[in-house]
Amino acid sequence: MAAEAQQGAKITLHWLDKSRSHRILWLLEEMKLDYELKVYYRNDDKLAPPELKGVHPLGKSPVLGVQPAGAENPVILAESAAITEYLTDYFGQWMVPKRYKEGEEGKVGAETEQWLRYRFYMHYAEGSIMPLLVVSLIMHTIKNAPVPFFVKPITRTIASKVEGAFLTPNFKTHFSFLEDQLETSPEGGEYLCGKDVTAADILMSFPLEGAELKGVLTKEAYPKTFAYLEKLHQRDAYKKAGQKIKETTGKEYDPNIF
């Protein structure tokens, strides 16, 4: 991106391995922005290192610093969707579908289907589907917890009951929904919001990657969603983000926290 389009702002991404932060790195590459990358690694307990609390009080990742030209301190942003909205507002409006139908700007109910889907998925990625992956991670941890051998059957049984009664039916509901959404994508598009990739597609990638790792998202069970994720992974910006991590850490990007 031309320097003037970035308005001279210095962008710093605080990236944590095996986390949602990789989506923001991908987004920065998609927008062709200049940025500084600071890498952090999870502790043995899989939590973020305490150094991140020096960047943001919650100690989470992603965290993005945007320091305007001439400013003493950066604007510090947390939460993936909030970061995404900030970046698209200033540097990537093209990654947000047109909101209103031609000639009906500002009219209630005149929003395009592409934009309505976009707004939905900006919230759905973290508000509906990601919590299922978090619960799945907790159940995985319980199943594999280092407990006495005579207790392990109990912990495994509890986790299995949660998976069977709650996770399995909910995963089926959500991935059947996504299959239908891709089938009915506006203008016959291959992305969730239509023909063009959006920032919401990028946010959706992480829960889908987690579901694939868990064996929930398979080509046989959900072919359209599986193909959609593969299509996202073929984007040049996604590959550049992966290469950036390999150059910085010496390792391939791996989203597997399980």
C-alpha cells in the first residue's frame, strides 16, 4: 500500500502463537500495510505470557498498536473484531461490502444482503461458533488431565457426556447452517458474503481451523465449508502471513492448541 494511504501511522501487531492474532496478521497482509511484528509464545499451561499485560491489561492477543504520525503514544486496540473494524475504517474499506442499495442510502431495511451477512459474521465468529471450540478445548483438557488412574474414568466420562449432549448437536447445527450459507451466497459467490473476500471471512477462519483440527469439519461431512476454508488458505495474503511467521520464528504457523 502507498505510504500516503497509511497516513504515516506506525502499526505494531502483538502476535501470540496458536491464537486468534494470526487473523490480524493475515488482514494486515491483505491490506498491504507496513507493520512491526512482535511475537509471544504460550506458557506450558497454554496461557499467554505475562509480558502481554504490559501491552494491554487483559494480557490477551491480538493487540494492535496504531501510532499516528507525530503522536507520542499509540492507540492500543484489543479484541479481533474491534481491531478489524478499526483497520477497515481507515485502511481497508474495500474489505467491507457496500451497505446500502443504490439510491437508498440511510434508509432502514435498504441494506444489501452482502452487508447484512458481513455484519452478522463479524459477531458470529466470536459470539456463536468460537465458544463451542473453547468448550471443546476445556473438555479435551479435562480428558487428558494428569489425575490418578482411578479418577481418570470419571473425568473422561464427564467430558464425553458434555461432548455428546452439548457439543456434537451444536456443531451439527452450526456447520449445517454454514453449508447452507455458502450454498446461498449472494450472486453465486464462494465466500460467506458474496463474490469478494471480506474481513469477516478472515475472522471466520480461526474457528473453522479449530473445527478441522478437532475432526468436526471434514470434507465428507461439510464439503462446501471445507472447500471454503481451503480457498481462504490459498489467498496470497494468507500465505505471506505464514511466511512472515516462518521467517520470524523459524517454524511453520500452527493453529493447533489442542
